[in-house]
Amino acid sequence: MIELNIDEEIDYLVEKTGCTSEQGYLYIEAEDEFLYSNGLIDYEGNDKLLEGPYEGAPTIDNDEMINFISVSTGIDRDLVEKMSYAEIDYFERLGLTSEVKTC
């Protein structure tokens, strides 16, 4: 089982991007808000993943998410983009994701 530790994720973002811890927390909160508003996070306690294959699985427009995070937090868009890629790298290191597709 993979467990996410927000403090470790923040430390990783700080190390890889030079953001502050506060910016890291703001980034994660805004990202969660974006994902929730698009129906991709369920705060009702339904934390089970559906069985694959994931045909027709929801996708995220990364540019849209980056813009949302930048506007809602006041963090410079370039830094938010760096944080986004650092977060993907962090998840890959944990074994949470093995492949990132760019369209």
C-alpha cells in the first residue's frame, strides 16, 4: 500500500523547485480544490479505486489546472508549472504513477 505524506511531498517540492513551504501547501490545497470541482476527488469516504481497464477515464487538462492554481493562490504560473512536474516526479518515485502521457 502506498501512503502519501503531505509534509514529505511539500519538502520534495521545496527541494526541487525552490518554492516555500507555504506555497507548497497552497499548491496542494488548490490542486485538491480543482480536482474536487471536476469530480476527480471524492471526500465522501469512497476511497476505493475502480477496477481497470480505465477506458474513458477522466483526464485533466494540466494547463487549465496550472492556471487555476496560479490564479487562486497568487503563485507565479511558471513556478506552479515547475511544482506540477516535480509532483509528478514525486509520485513516480513512490510508484504511484509509472507513466505520464502528454498530449
